[in-house]
Amino acid sequence: MPLFAVYATDVANSIEKRAIVRPRHVARLEALHAKGQIILAGPCPTDHNTPPTGFTGSILVLDFPDRATLDAWLAEEPYVLEGIYESVVVKPFIQTFIKSTV
């Protein structure tokens, strides 16, 4: 299946709302992970040097059969539905390198 890079930008001051909605968000990602559709996924903290005090957004690389199926999945994403993501940009992605675990 094709890969897609998803960059989602948070609204300002999203940390409290993220915490409330996070269980629903993570449950959906866990379901994708169980099907092998997550290449990588994670939040972008405002600062690496402190405990998370906020996030600027999230980056995901997902494996979906086509863009329409991904868009349908994103339309039900809790962070989209609850207004945590201000914008979502999706681009086709080709994985060239992967970090070696050896």
C-alpha cells in the first residue's frame, strides 16, 4: 500500500485538551498499528529539554490503500473532531531509509 506523510499542526495552547482526548486518539492509532499501517507516529513537543509543556503538532507516516481511505480515517480522528489540530497536511511519501536496529 502507498505511504502518506501527515503533518498536523496544533492550535495554540492545546496541551490540556490533548490530555483529555488522548485516550481516544491513541486507541485509533493502536488499531492501525495492530494492522501494520503505522510506519511512525508521534507528537512534536515545543521543547526537547523540558517535560512536555506543549506541542506544536504531530507527524505520522501511515500506510493506506489510497488517499481517499486515509482522508476518511482522518475525518474521524479525535484530534481533528475536537479542534486540537488547526491544520492537517498530507503528502505522498516514499520511505528510502530506516534506522538500523543492529
